[in-house]
Amino acid sequence: MSHLTDRVEIAELVARLARALDERRFDHLRTVYTVDAETSSPRGTLNGIDDIVDVVRRTSPEEELTQHFNTDVVIDLDGDRAEVNTHQLVYFFRQGEAPHRTAGVHVRYAAVRTPVGWRFARAHISPLWRHVS
């Protein structure tokens, strides 16, 4: 595989994660994270894809939608591993209404090449700021 192909696949992984969250297709997180993935955020540390999917599903109110924008995606490749840094702008809103909350987030991922493609093995989510309307 070329470095360019790896970079495109990893950048798409970042986008697929945002799409899964925004479309509330939480089971699609299984195509983004490894089975034994670990995430850490102000919600705490989650271990394993089952825990990640369960907690995201339980803490995402039905009436609250999100829209994630990723920017400044930096991918540092090292063979079958990569460190990925990105900034996210996240809007929280109710259908047909303007956002009632906005957040700026920095995310650091550890990505690994698996037999089914690149996946995130680790994610560290750090809020930078938040605005509540």
C-alpha cells in the first residue's frame, strides 16, 4: 500500500466516525474502531467496542442531533500504525432548530491496519471550548 492510499483511508475513517454519530447509526462504530478499542473523554474511559457503542447510544438523547465537522486532520504514519490528530466543531441541535450548543474538540487517535482495513484502536477526546445558547 502507498502512503497516499493509507492517508486517504485514515481520513475517510475520521469522516465515517462523524457520519455514524451524526446519523445516529451507532452500530457503524464497529466499522471504525477495533474490537478492543479504548476511548477516553470527559465521559470517562471506555474499553471495547461493545462498551463504546452502548455508552454512545445511551448518552445520545433521541431529540438531540449532532453535526460534526473535522478540520486540521494530521496523519503521522508508521507502517501499520498511525497517529491522527484532528479538531472538531460539533453542533448540537433539535430537528429544524438552530444549534443550542456548540463545542470545539481536539481528538487524538491511534489507528492500526487490520485485515479489514484501518481502524481506531484508541481515541482521546479533549474539549477545548463550548458555547450554550
